[in-house]
Amino acid sequence: MTTEQLDQPVSGKRADAIFKGVAYACGIIILLALAAVTVFLLYRAWPIIAGDRQAKVETIESFTGGRAHNFLQFVGPLVFGTVLVAGLALLIAFFVAIGIALFITHYAPKSLASALNYIVDLLAAIPSVVYGLWGGIVLVPAIEPFWAFLAKYLGWIPIFAGPVANPARTVGTTAVVLAVMILPIITSMSRDIFAQTPRLYEEAALALGATKWEMVRLAVLPFGKSGVVSASMLGLGRALGETMAVLMILSPGLKYSVKLLQASQNQTIAANIAAQYPEANSQGVSALIGTGLVLFLITFLVNYLARRITRKQVAK
């Protein structure tokens, strides 16, 4: 055995050790970054959590026009509005995204599928401010007659109760814009998952006499279930933290309201921070960072639940 042959395993072990060290370092950096963000938010939000009571009351009342007098009264409606807008956007986008992903992977001709793949990836890269401009200039006036139609015939349902706002700067319109924003994200990830379905599964289902839809239902959807959940949670995370599009479209309010077609009902945490920050004093900045800490905890909880769900799906 030559000297070069003896040196080769040693060199390979050294490279493996270096790669392992780099991987560990990257993992530790992520944890340190997360810890740094948490510490920063807690430190800057502490004055509004445990500071002078009178100063806290004055700050909250200045933000809300006297409608809230403590931090919980201030952040509660914001959390409700954030979850409502993001959840509605996910509800609108989810089934459309799954349909598009299935069409691209199992129904569309190759030339059309290639074009659709390019369009989906392009839509995912568009900045949120562009969606906000489109929503405020194009969608707000265009969708008002549709909301009026819903209020006229379905107004007995609380979420569609009128009077319909004109212009339609409402939760319903904002949710539609956010749905368009997260649609390419969910579609792209779901498409990649569905495309990885083992060919043997699909051919076995077809060989047993299943139709194309039955094959998709019995083989493709179960295989991609965990990936679809992950894609949905990623889209939900973007909707929860979206700022500019919401700020440019939604007429803000501070209520626990599910009236999607009326203006000045709800507001999201991220949009409220962007709107209030320029005129906030140091105590006001602390209050806004406190709401940011709450949003941070919400997104952390969403990702944790997504991991639990996908882990259960993989275990099955």
C-alpha cells in the first residue's frame, strides 16, 4: 500500500470533521440569533411590562384615543385582528394553491406546466409593497360591488353584515390581498412535494382500476400531507407578519369584530407598529416592541404546532 493510499482516509476524516464543525457552528449561530432577538424584545419591552403605571396608562391611552388603558387591552384586539386576517388569507389561498399544484404536477401538459412553474416562482418573488399598491389602487374599488352583493344576500351571517364600506378598505379585502401573496409560496412547496410522489404508488393505484382523481386522493395527497402542512404554516407565518400591504389597504380599528365588510374594525400588530412608530416616544416605542414580542411568540407557536403536526404525519 502506497503512502498516498494511506493518506487518503486521513484526509477524508479531516474533511468530515471540518464539515461537522461548520454544521454545528451554523446550528449554534441560529440559536444565538434567536436568543438575541428574544433578549432584545424583552429588554426593550420591559418598561411597558413592569415600568411606571401612570406612564404606561398615558402611553396606551395616547395610542388608542382613550379606548384602552393597559397593555392587555391594547394588544388583545391587535392579536385578534392579526389572527383573523392571516387565518382568513390562509383559508382563501390553501385550496386554490393545492389545486394549482396538482394541476401543474398531474394534469397540465409539460409546456403549460413549465410556464406555470415560472409564473408561480415569479409571483413568490414580488415585494409586498407591490401587492399593497395593487390592492389599494386596483382591488379596493373593483371588489366593492362583490362585497355589496354578499352583504345583500348573505348579510344575515355576521361576517357579511353591512353596511359595506366604500372604499372597501376592510378585513375582507386585506385577506384577499394576503391570500394572493401567500398563494405562490404554498403552491411552490406543494408542487415540489407532489412531484416527488413515488411513481410506483401512482401506477399501482391506476393498475387497480382507480381513476386519475382517485389516484391523486389515494396516493398523491397522503404522500404530500406533511409537506402541505409545512407549506401552509410558512404561508401563514408570512401573513401574520405582513406589514406594508396591510398598512396600505386596511382601515384600522381596535375591536373584537368579525365583520369582514365594514371599515375600522380590526388592525394587525405589524401594521400598527409601522403606523405608530414614527411619532412614538421612548415609552411608546417600548409599547410597540411589546406588541412585537407578542407577535414573535405567536409565530413561534405556529411553527411549533406545524412541527408537531408534520412529525405525527411522518410517523404514520
